[in-house]
Amino acid sequence: MPIANDNIAIVGAGQSGLTAAHAALEQGLRPMLLEASDRAAGSWPRYYDSLALFSPARYSSLPGMAFGGDPERYPRRDEVVAYLERYAAALVERGAELRAGARVEAVLPAGEPGASGFLVRLADGQELTAPAVIAASGSFGRPHRPALPGLDTFTGPVLHVAGYRCPASLPGEHVVVVGAGNSAVQVAYELAAERRVTLASREPIRFVAQRPLGRDLHFWFRLAGFDRLPLARAEAPPGSPVLDDGRYRRALREGRYTRRAMFTRLEGDHAVWPDGERERVDAVLLATGYRPNLPYLTDLGALDDGGHPRQRRGLSVTHPGLGYLGLEWQRTPSSNALRGVGADAAYVVGMLARHLRGAPQRAGERS
């Protein structure tokens, strides 16, 4: 496949990749979506069964297609999956190419050193070339498992929330959930209906009212412009607040689940708490976040030693023509959310389009 000046390869067909394809079509480019799974919905089909969006439908639409239904409802996982599949079908009708089951194994320079463009090698051996690539594969495939003392020798099951679907995913009577963010609290609350649950975290849980003064928090974000603040003015907070309609804080207060400071170590099937108490634990669930899942860029030299992309505002600082979408706090507080990825996609794709047309690409340029 020869390099075409208006072609752009997008790795991943979840919310970030689909939004990138929309922005590419708006720029007159020909997007090719490469999705490792068998459907264009990213990681959403693999999230836990009870997951619901933290933002109402009215704020959760991608560019060019309304979510539909009651704008004040909080869509659940399967609704999001169906929406993303409708969005992908509309993109294909407009001329985007979607390849499902196309796992990208490596992105490499196309041609001699110094030449422009990229070679994209798929797991089945196919090789494609494109003058621009957007890495939009998210982070779900790289769950973060912290080095907690005794975790590797704990005799019970240890499961990351990426592998959790419902309470039946975990055995036993006493589950320790590690974390203090939205997923940790949501899952702890769900498990507490039939188990004894301890939430272990380094910092106390920070609850934030989901609907202050009767309006969803995102209404106030939009009014104040918080979601559009550049990172220079809105740095990432030390811990994620938990959006709460009242039930999570109330359940904690009533003792349906408990919160303790992080255990000092695990010993066999016991946790040792900071006060010295030893307590039997049947299972551990890690709600400890994710890291960018970009192994296919390793040989390109686009990542640092920790596997994080060398980028600024979603544009590679090592390889012109390479962009990123869906990174946490990439440009704004909502960069990796349905409600915010559209603005990032318009910026990143716009800058890559300039690069393809011969205009200078400057990672720090604002738009």
C-alpha cells in the first residue's frame, strides 16, 4: 500500500480513535481505524457490568452525533457500547475504513532514516504504510499493579478491576479493595451488598456531590469552563475525587463497607494493618488505575523508560506525524473522557493535517 498524503492510520477504535476518525474526515483526510478486537467500541464491552457514566448523556456525546434519550440520565456500559457502534457505522458510511481484528504489533519508520511516514505491522504479518499515525489505544490493556508488600505471595485471588465483571468474579466473605477513586468505591459498594468489604487506601476518600444545587457537576464545569482549562492552569490533582449522589458516602457512614489506611503488608491469607492488627482476607481487588498501553511504539523510540509517550499536548516530540489521543490529562481535565476527547481530536488531527500539507507542526501551538 503506497503512502498517500491524505491517509492517516488510527490505532484503536474506541472513543478516542472514533473521534480521531471524525476529525480526520472533517479535515478531508482518509482515516483507517485499526482495532484489535472484533468490534468498534474500545474497552467498553469489557468494563464491569454495573458501570455507568459519571456525566449525563447531554455532556457525553462525541462530535457529530447526539447520545439520544433522556439527556439527564447517566448511560450504562451497554448503552455506551451501542452508541459507539452506531458512531463507527456512521463514520464508515462517510468514508472511514474500519479494520476489526487488526492488532498492531509495531509502528516503525517507513523507509530510510530521516524519511517521513510510518510502517504499521499487524500481528497477522500484514504491513501498511501511512504518513501519519494516531495512537488511540487507551490504557485498559495495561492495568497498574502496584508493588504492595506481600501481594505476590498472597494465597487468595488478586484481581485488578480490569478483570472484574460482577460480585461473582470474587470468592470469599472478606474482600479488600485497594484504591480510593470512582471505580474502587463503586465496586466496594456493589460487593458490600453480599460481602464484608474493606476499602484500603493511602489517602481518605474525597467525595464530591454529583448534583450540587440540583444540577449535575458537569453543568457547573461547563459554566465555569473548567473542562476546557489548559493544563498550565489546571494541574492534575493528587487523587481522583469520587462523584457521589449520596449513596456511597451514606453507605460508608452506616458501615456497609469500611475504609482503612493501606495495609502494611499481606502475609499468607492475612492483611497486617498499620495498627498491627492481623485480619483474614479472602480476596484482593486492585482498583489502582492504568498506564498508557503503547507497546507497539517501543521500537520506534517514541516512549520513555516507563512506557509513557514523549508528547506535548498530544503531539509526539520525537516523531513528526505521530499523535496521541485518550491520555489522562493530555490537554485538559477531560482529555480521556467522552465529554472531552472531541476537542483534543480536533486539535491533534488539525496539527497532523498541517504536517501532511507541509506546514510546520509545533507541539506547543494552541488552537
